[in-house]
Amino acid sequence: MQRRVDFEVRVSRDRAVYVISVAAELAGVHPQTLRIYERKGLLDPARTGGGSRRYSEADIARLQRIQELTNEGLNLAGVKRVLELEDELRRNRAEVERLQAELTAQVEATHRQYRRDLVPVRQAVALYRDKGRE
């Protein structure tokens, strides 16, 4: 068991390495279920040159999410919609983070520009003269 865990840690999350039987076992489903999910558009595994399916850690996580949703009572059409919305939300959050970083960089650049535009002024001492004493 420890050896499998060590191997999985080294494998990139998106690198497709698992054959269908291993992926099905890791996800706790029958291999035919994976084929059904693929036909329904819930999953899109990588393919080898010979056409064999290969699944990644990300695919396994998606399979587990599909199982969670079906166990909660959603049909496959509902699961597909939820997954689409989750993917859209993930993309939108990434875009918001990118825009926030861009905005922060622009604000910092503006502040740096303000500092460059400031000109030091020597303060002159004004003498107070009382008009009545002159």
C-alpha cells in the first residue's frame, strides 16, 4: 500500500496513467460505469495511440465527485450540469484572482509614479511683522 501511495505522489495530477480497470477500482465503480460516464459527457479520459483509455488523478477525483452527486440523488443529467457549473465557477474564480493581481499591480505602479512626481519644496521661514510696530 505504501508503495502505491509513493507512486501516486510522484505522478502529476493531470498525467493520464491509469487503465480503465485501475481507475474504476480507485473510484469504487465498475469499468462499464466509466464508459457510460464518457458517453454521457461526464468524463473525457486521454487516449493512447492505440485508442485505450488512460485516466489521471484529476479524472479519479472527478469520478469520486460524480459518485457523491449520484449518491445524493442526482441523475446523470443533473450531475453533468453541476459539474459544468463547478468548472465554470473554478474558471471564474481564477479570472477574478488574475484580475485582482493585475489591479493590485496597476495601483502599485500608480503609487510609485506619484512618488516620482513629488518635488521636494524647501520651506521658507516667514517672519511675522506686526503692522503696529513699524
